[in-house]
Amino acid sequence: MFIIQNDKNIVRMYAAHVLDLVNHFKWRYKLQKKISDADAKTCIEKEKALKRNWNDLDETDTWTDPYFDANGFINLERFLF
């Protein structure tokens, strides 16, 4: 752990990088969970399990709804972190 003072740009870059890493490993965990839930052993079974269970991407903007209310961000303090 380290402390960065007097440089908001560096803080923002490190925060973005940390969030990117967290999201990356969360995504990998979700994919592995789908494979293990399907009890897939071979590459072909794993591919079929992922295709059958693929539902994470939403082509509409409704995926943002949990983050906003009529006044804007629901948890502004968390967003500003």
C-alpha cells in the first residue's frame, strides 16, 4: 500500500487500473463458474456451456439503471472514489 499526494491524475490512473484488474478477475470467475455449473470437462463441452449460458451483455442501456435515480448517481460518494 502506498499514499499518493498532490497529484489527482496519478490517483485516478491507479484507481482505474485497480478497478480494471478487479473486473477482469471477476469476469474470469463468472466464466469458470458457468463451466463448472455445467460440469463441462472437454473444450467442446466448455464452449457449449458458455454459449448456452451467455447472457451478460445487454444491448440496451438498461444495465445502467441500478446506478442512477431521478437525481443522478445513487451513491455519489462511491463514484467519486
